[in-house]
Amino acid sequence: MREVVHHHGSTTLEGVLLISEEIRAPAPTVLVCHGAEGRTDTPVEMAERLLPWGYQAFAMDLYGKGVGGSTPAEFEALMRPFLANRAMPADRLSAIVSTVAGWPEVDGDRIAAMGFCFGGLCVLDMARTGAAVRGVASFHGVLTPPSGWSPRPIETKVAAYHGWDDPWAPPEDVVGLAAEMTESGADWQLQAFGDTMHAFMAPQANSPENGIQYDERSAERSWSGLKRFLTECLADDSPVLQQQ
């Protein structure tokens, strides 16, 4: 595990690269996009869970080195400029993919991305804008496209794992995403979980009055779905991956 400093324009970013000595480099790699709070230990821990599956992993930093929040008001303030100009995070994510693809540990032709909450929205936008990744997986993400967006061909595989009682992605948004992905010709899949709220993957989430609640069963189901999805996206004749 090592912290990696890189840049997007004038912004200094610091992600965490996790590699396994048991995986022969260059290897397929999964980018992990944090939620509204910024790059905390949680996405790093999620990235670490990918190593036994035969992947390298990179916990991304979208906000900037040392930038993060700890309260809902701070989360909203951090996200606001990204949500107001969706082209900016899409450009940053594309730059991150290009940077990671050039590292010797990484097979630049076999990269996927996954994200949680705000990060779930970001990885969906990676697919929408043609980032050089084979697949994206969104966990309890915001699902709506940018304002004024017109569906266009999507070659990236798309998976979304969704809590049906998530107030940030009501049923009409779920149907809207399905319609958008279908119109774009994407290879897409959606797994929705009943009696499940926003942030169901986050063990610390415990605010059901606000529609936010960890759900162990839905978390396990979605993680199992992710394993199958990444195999579809990234597997080749590698013995490590074929065993998964």
C-alpha cells in the first residue's frame, strides 16, 4: 500500500495504490471512488478487499490532498462545485484513469471503476463520457444524468446496486437510468434491494430518519454481484482470475 501524489491541473491529488505480491504485474486494476466525505480509510478498505480477487486497486482522491469533510454540511459544500459542473469531475476522472494506466503495476487495457454515493454518480458519469474503463459499478449512487444530457452510445459495462428506499434515488430515477442505458446501447445491469436505504454499504451509516442506514444483507448481496461483474469486465486467461 502506498500513497501516490499526482495532479489534475492546479489541484494536487493523493490516492492510495494497493498491490499484492501474489498478483503478477501488470494486472487488471479497479479504481475506487469515495463518497461525499472524501478519501477516507473506508474506500481504502474497500479497495483492499479486491486484492484476493486478483486485482490491483487504487483508492482515488477527487477533492484534493488533505481535503475532506465530517458533517453533512461539509459534505454538501465539498460536492456542490462538482454537481454544479459535472464536466469537471468527469474530466478529472478521465485524467486519473490515464495516470493510473501508465503505472507499471497496472494493465492499462483492463481497468474498471466503482464508487459509493457521490462516487457512484461519478463512475456512472465515467461511462456516460467515455472514460477508458471496461466497466463501472455504482453503489447507492445518485443516478440522474447531467442537466440537458442526451443519451449517447456507451461501450462501458454498467452495474448499479441500489436500495429501493433510497431518498436520493427514488424509483423514477431508477427507471430513468434503465431507460437511459437502454437508449445508449449499454451492457447494463441493475440490482435493487427491498427495505434498503441509502449508504447500505457503510457500516457506520445509522440515520434511518434521514433515509441512511447500513444493511448487512444488501451489502453482502451487492458485493457478491460486484465480484461476478468484475470477472465479466476484466477476466482473460489469467489463472488467478479464472479461479474466481
